Amino acid sequence: MTPLKNDTFLRALLRQPVDYTPIWMMRQAGRYLPEYRATRSRAGCFMDLCQNPELACEVTLQPLDRFPLDAAILFSDILTVPDAMGLGLYFTEGEGPHFERPVRTRDDIRRLGVPDMVADLGYVMKAVALIRRELGGRVPLIGFSGSPWTLATYMVEGGGSKTFARSKAMMFDQPALMHELLALVAAAVTQYLNAQVASGAQALMIFDTWGGSLTPRDYREFSLAYMARILAGLTREAEGLRVPVILFTKGGGQWLEAMAETGCDALGLDWTTDLGDARRRVGGQVALQGNMDPCLLYASPERIQAEVATILASYGPGTGHVFNLGHGIPPDVAPEHAEALVTAVQELSRPYHATTYPGGG
Amino acid sequence: MTPLKNDTFLRALLRQPVDYTPIWMMRQAGRYLPEYRATRSRAGCFMDLCQNPELACEVTLQPLDRFPLDAAILFSDILTVPDAMGLGLYFTEGEGPHFERPVRTRDDIRRLGVPDMVADLGYVMKAVALIRRELGGRVPLIGFSGSPWTLATYMVEGGGSKTFARSKAMMFDQPALMHELLALVAAAVTQYLNAQVASGAQALMIFDTWGGSLTPRDYREFSLAYMARILAGLTREAEGLRVPVILFTKGGGQWLEAMAETGCDALGLDWTTDLGDARRRVGGQVALQGNMDPCLLYASPERIQAEVATILASYGPGTGHVFNLGHGIPPDVAPEHAEALVTAVQELSRPYHATTYPGGG
């Protein structure tokens, strides 16, 4: 493998000195880019795009050709794993993902098995390997998965949900059954992420999009415990380098201490937590990734720059921060605004990493 | 006015001794009750129901005739105020509220004025007075309003929103304009809540449904500051009794200390915050209202009872807690499950208020 030309992202995750604060954007390969929309329309449906390694590679690299981002992230969907378990994933325009065969009963769960990483999910591994080759060492490649709780909500609801009525009813009334499902999904996700590392992923992120819908007690028992189990089973070194793992629970700002104790390398933060407060709470244990409100990208480049300055000042001097949005980039953002963000972070962050930082630290 | 037969709710909000933990449920007059659906179908559209004092009174009292609740809450909608400002509120089935004339420009805002509480919102005041009379002192009546930030999001978006793209763009790029709008809405809400107290409301609640979508900095500047301004302008005594005010920011668990400093009497909590932690943080300053996950009502009565026991134990002995859900009761909950909740709270909470509480306190 070509050696990495830019390892700023990996170094920041491991809290090693860097020259500037690295940045990537959740959903950076996406609908806000005209070149993505062009590839997407060539691909057919959304899943055709995910399942075609060449096209998945193409869209993964598109934002890197536009902006000097410090990491690439595999273009895929969190629901590839339940799909490979036989649930029959399909997307409807404007309504999001659905499963033909949702999981509602003990029998439904007992019929499920851990999918085969080659036969069922080989298309993901091929995409990872291809992207890695095409990157040629420009920046590291991030692999990812949904968290067991997040995947289980889609599997039980049969799609997206506002209230999680069915999945929470199962959790409350049949906790043993929900634990059985979560254990199975956690085993599948562990294999899935390890297979991504074996195929070339250099960092991993677990997206717990819906953990924040739980009480603190339920979060620990039904979401965090399974992410900790995955972390315990992950390959943490490849090609002689540490493979850092980022844990992101949207709405999890109240639980950072518990999240930091799972053994992850970094926590993703949404914008409802002050980054400086988060650093004071867990910055001694983990790196932090985030946390600009994605809606700032609707504002003027000047306003974006001002927000970047505020967030950088809130974190303060030193390493351990990867700049990102607090959630995915919205599809109707102007690419020029994303560019303004990337430029601002890389320019304004340098003083915070200078050995002679005027503010001390 | 008839003296109150049950003042447990008011006493708990003022952190005075009570015999048991009082309970009411957000959206307790609602679609989960067949008698509500019957009245609703007689009324015509949803706004017809809100604007008809007799029918609004009827549905307000329905849950009290079923369950031994400790408070009634005015049946109305948070969008009555912007509607009275001339925005033209209407509801579409399944899609929620819309405004015919959203507020997008400086001219749009300058055209707005504080509505007249008699000419424009007299129907709300008539409903309050009628409900108060029909209650005959059974339990206190809660009046309410949306928070300025929450109302402003609907006014600028022209309806509900997932991302608040337009309202946040205004906030980021034209903060002075957003402040102008928020100041106007805060003035209107202050008059609106005072008029409700003058008509008979005995406690007030401010619903900041969308404050949790903001960064900590933006929350303080664009949501909390205007709720504090309202609190400073409210009549806090009526008929010789304190009129307690409850502040509820959904998703505001990280900001309880700042919220408690506004001068409110109680904070509403959603289920993502541990009630015992919240009490340790701000229980010396304010009462707490909440915080069961509404989805528990999909679970069995036994499971509901177990959750009630956990929440009561988390708060611990002594006054200062009003039991509630962390958000409105879902429309597809079985009324028997709501009854199980009310019964469990009133039965299981008595030991926590006994002068000889075995656990001390």
C-alpha cells in the first residue's frame, strides 16, 4: 500500500501533534454536489449506487477532488447489514428506507443469521479496496457501520420512525428478545467493520443515530453496551498503524463520560454540546469530532468563518479535535459554502497548533 | 371562585409538602381518547375545536373524568398567537400546521403587531374562563404558550420543519432581524399568558419544543433570553396564590442550570435526562416535571408500573416533583395504559412523601 501523504486526521484522532485541525464532513459525498447527482442518475436507484463498487468509489472521491478534505469516507448505507441479513431493503423517493420483511417476533429473529462478508457484503469490501487503491495515499479512508440499536430500530419498525413505537415496545415488554436481536446485530457489525479494515479501511466510525431517543438507563443497556461489545471485538491495528474508532451518538451529549469509557478513540458530537465543555469532561481520554450545526452552511461564507472561529476557540489549543458537522451535510447546501468551511478550518486552526501558540496551552 | 379541592400539583411546583406525587400528562386531552375523537369529529377541523370555547372546555375535562389527574391543561394550540398576528394558520391531515403568510423579510416582520387579547384571542380567554368554572375547583388549570423561538421557527418556515433551514439561516445571517421577531413574539406571549391568568389559569407552562435544535450559545441568545424576558413580565400571583411557571425545552437536558436561573418555578424534562441527576443539579432552585418516555405507554401495565417505580426512586423522597411524560401522549396509546400510569404514580409515590419515609430524607 502507498504510504499516507496526509495523516493529519489519524494523528488528531490519536491526540498526536498536528499542524492544523483536520476536517471532513459527514455525508460529504452526497446530493449537494452536482457531480454526485450525475453519477446517481447513471446508477439507477440508491442501492444500485451502493452496490456498484466502481460508482461507490467514484462518489467517495468526488468531494476530495473539490475540497482539500483530510479524510474520505466509504460511500454506503448503514442498512447494508440488515439487508444482507435478508430483510429486503428498498428506498422510496422522499420517504426513505423500508424493509420488505421487518423483524417483529421471536421466530423472525431466530431466522436471522450473521451475513457472510464475502457472499452477502462483498460489494462493500470491493468498494473499500477500490477506494483505497484510487486514493493512492492522499488521505485515510474511514469505514463505518450503524450501531446495533440504530439498526434494530429500522429492522423492527420496517423503516424510519419518529417515535420508535414498535422497537421500544419490544425493548420494554420483551427485553430478552431485544437483547437477542442486538447481540446478533453486534456480532454482524463486528465482522462487518473488521472486514472493512481487512479491505483497507484506516479508521472506523459507528453511527448511533437513534441512541439519543432513549432514557439514560436504556441507552446504557440497549445501545452503549453493544457498541462497547463491538469495540472489544474490533481489529485495532492494520498495516502497522492504529485503526482509530469514533463513536457518535446523536443527542448523546449528556452521556459523554460513559461513551468515553467504551475504549473508543474519539467521540462524535452534535452541535448541542459545547466543544470546550466536552473537552473538559472527556478530552483527557478521547479525541473529539464535530460539531458545527449543519444549518450554518445555509449562512454566508463570512458567517460560516465566524462560526468556525468560535468552535476552534471553544476547543482551544492543542491536538485531539477533528472538525466536522454535527450531522450530515444537507442536500440543498451550496458547494461553495462547504468549501468556505473547509478553507476556514484549515486556515484558522493553524495558530492553535503552533508550538508558540500565543494563548499558551 | 370555588376554592381548590386538590392543590397537590401547585404545592409540588412550589416545593411544599404533598401526600403523593401529582401527575398530569402532556396532551392528555387528545386523540388517544375515543371521547376526544367524537368531539373532534363534531367540531369540524382542528382549529374549529380550538376556537370553540364550549368544545375546548369539553375536551379539556374529558381526561379528568376518566383518570384522577392532578391538573387540567387548556386545550389549545401553540400557534394561536402567530395565527392572531395574521399569518393564517391552517392544518392539513397528516402533515401538521401551515401558515398562509410566512414571515421571511424585514417588511413581513414590520407588518406584524402584538395581537389584541380580546378581539383576536378572546376565544382562548373564554375557554380558560369556562374550563375554570366547569372544573369547580377539582384541580388547578394550566395555561400555556409556545416559546418565542419555537413560534418563530413555524412563522419563518411556514409550518413544521426537520432542519429549520430558513429560520436558522435568518438567525445566522440576519440576527438583528431574528431578534426583532423574537422580541415581538415575546411581547405577545407575555400578554397572552397574563390574559390567561386574568381569565383563570392557575399555573403556566412555556413549551420550547425546538430550543433543543440549537447550539448552547444560540439557545441562550435566541431562545432562553426571550423566555426569561417573558418570565420577568408575567403576573406571578392571582386570587392570593402564586401562579407557578414551568419551562420546558425539549432536548434541553444539558442546559438545566441556565434554565433554572430564569426565575421559573419548575423545569419540564424529557426522558433523556436522569431525574435524580437533574434534582442534584437544580432541585435546590426549582421543581421538576417529567419525565417518562411516552413510548412506555405502548408497554404492558406491569412494565409501566415498573418504570414509574424507577422514576420515583430516581427522584427520591420529598416534594418538588410533578410526574409527567417527557413529551405528549402518542395518539395510538390505549387509554387503559394511561390509567395504569396515573394509578401507579399516585399509589407508589406515597411512601416518598410520608414523614416517616423509611429511606430517610
